[in-house]
Amino acid sequence: MKGLQEILATLGTLTEPAALATLVRVKGSSYRKAGARMVFKADGDQTGSISAGCLETDVKARVASVLGSGEPQLATFDLGSDLDLIWGTGMGCQGKSEVLLEPVPPGPPPAWLRLCAGLLETRRPGVLATVFGARGATEARVGDRFVLDPRGPGLPPPPGPFAEALEAAQLQTLAKGVPENMVLPCGAGEVDLLLEPILPPYALWIYGAGEHARPLARFARELGWFLGIVDHRPALATAERFPQADRIVVGHPPACFEGLAFDVRTAALVVSHVYEKDRQVLEFLLQQPLGYLGLQGNRLRSTRLLKEIQEAGLVLTEAQRQFMHFPAGLDIGAESPEVIALSMLAEAQAALAGHTGGSLRDRLGAIHQAAPVPTSEKSAPSA
């Protein structure tokens, strides 16, 4: 959802009309999944991406037409055809993509985008529905957006059969946790929809504010994750050392975690290297509903810490054993602090997304086939 936040920031600063491009449907291989977005400004500036460069040039060539007509346009690109290999770039997407192009006037960003941003900021799940095709006498038009917020009013269509069918479809998409396309009856016709779950950004809590935590913080910020830093040493856990952090907590475990909430979209890394503090932190975090828990350090130290925690009375469940990674990190030959950080965050990303972190070379089936992402009513904290 980092892309939505970037799009919102760009549209909020427009001084003249721009074009919003949304990848609404993909068949076959594609670098980006449905829901990827770009903004094309009249001066040539661009924000976001919808492919690995396969589509951007052609989409940009249509911007003037969209801005001139003031109406949405749906463009179809078939990068898997023989014609593309002859006349096109022959790039790696090799799929059929449909892109919705819409004019956006300067001024406040659209209501649907502000609602989605609110969901992300408050870590509430929801679903965005985008109409990109319509046939017959429909009640909805191409470019219409509808937002489901299970805990708020959202942005629904007018009451009626379409609104009821759409809400049921949005709830189904939220349960699956992955974008999907759907055709629904609407009025005396039917509409093509892209349904996108608006899920909270992954959250990362780092216990330990030493030097090795700083590349972790930089990379997590680049990924668009919520970032929290916790340490018992006030000289280390500072905004000057961690300007990327959404929240910094100074205190001793387990009291330092009071008031913080965790969910299945939360990762925690314990990197303080203070043995007794690490043990207290792990004992607390093992009992939270995390998606990933990693401990930095060698295997002997990790085994000793876990043994002491179990001897103190904590009986590990299978779910706890699944999300704990002691020692943390993928086997990529990491030695420097930056590569170690890459190793641990890559493992956390894989675990949170329901993947194994293996080589794509050895994966059977589509490389972008995503595992359903679980959601939780519990929310990680916002800034």
C-alpha cells in the first residue's frame, strides 16, 4: 500500500490537471499486480509504476488524449503476442494488461483516495472497488470508486441490489486478502470491477537501537513499513539516530511494551545483544499474535535463550514455533550490517506474505502467485 500513499501525496500537490493510471486487470505474467498506479503530470513528472517499463511509454502517449477529453479511457496491452516480439520491446511481462487512465483536476485528492489513506493510517482493513468497464444501462460509470470500511461509513454506492452484491463481494475479497476481478450486475447492465483489499502496512518493531539496527530501519522505511524502535538505553533510542521511526519507546522489558498492540501483519526483531534483556523481550513477544519474530545472533545463543524461556514455564504452541526464527535471516552469505539487515527483512517479508523465501528458479507455478494474507481485528499502533 506504499503506492497509494505516494499517489495521495502527489495528487495533493497538483497545480494543473494530471492523469492517473491504474493497472486494473492482468492476464498472464506481469511485473506488477492489479492495483498498481502511476500519476502522469502535464510537465512530464511521474510518480509510481505499473510495470517494469513495458507499459509506461505507451500509457504516457495517451495522457494528452485523456486530459483533452476529460473522460476515463481503458487501454489494453498484449505483451505476450507475437506482434509485441516483432514491433515491441520483447520485455519480460509477457501478459495482457488493462490500464484505466483518468483525468484528475488540481485541488483536494478524490474522496476515495482520502478514505483509503485513512484506513492505512489507522491500520483498519477495508476494500476498494474500481469500476473499469460497463455494459448496458448501468447505475455505475467507468472510474467510479466504492470503499468498504467494516468499522465506518466508507463510500458505498446508492442502496439497492448492486450495493448489496458489491458489499458481499468486497467482504469476500477482504477474507481472501488478495486483489481480484469480478463482473457484477448493475442496473440493467453489468460492470467490470477491480476489488483491492486495503490492508495495514506491515509493521516492524525492533528491540535494540545499536548500530546494526540502523540499516534495518532504513530498509524498512524504503519498504513503506510502520517502524517502531524500542530500547532500554535512552542514549541509543533517539530520533536523531532513527529519523525513519514512526515511534520510539525507551524502557525496560516487558513494561516498555505496555500499550503497544501486535497483529499478524507485524514483525519483531530482537537485536539488542544484551542477554537478559533479550530473554525478557522474547518471553513477552512469543505470547503476542505476530506474523514474524526474529532473534539476531548465533545458533548456540538462540538455543540457550529459548531453553531458559521454556524452563521458566512457557509452553510453545505450533503457531509460535511457526513465526519464530532463531537465528533470524535468510542464508545469503551475509556479513556486513547492511547485508545482514537485508537477510532478516527478506525473511520477515516472506513470512508475513505467507511465502518460504526460496529461489524463484525453484518455484513451481506463477512467480507472483500470492498466498492469502490473514487479517486481524487487533491493530498495530500508528505513529
